Amino acid sequence: MDSPSRAKQHVLRQLDAGATGCLHTRLAGGITLSLYVMLGEVLAVHASDDRERLLRLLANSGTVSPDR
């Protein structure tokens, strides 16, 4: 299992490189996170846990506003 900082660094490198596809990582507690990207832009995110965590990730990335 990757540490959060290693997983974050990997994802950021892929986005900076203009990746297209689906990036998968496993977080603490066995939570699976899938980021769907095209040309380095996040199109969608799927998490195996609750909606609140997913919404926080989207809000933190600026994809959606926190008040939505």
C-alpha cells in the first residue's frame, strides 16, 4: 500500500505528464480510488467508500465548489 504522500506524488506526476486513462491507488483502510483523466485533466473520480470523501476530493481539487 502506498503512503498518502507517495500516492499523491505519483498522481501529480501523471497529471503533469498529461496522462490519459485511469489511475488507481489504494488508500488507508483498503479504500480504492480511481481517477479518470484525459490529457492531464481529471474527468471523474470513484472511491470505494462514502460520497463525502469523494466530494471532499473533488472540492479540494477545485473540480466542484465546496458549497455544492
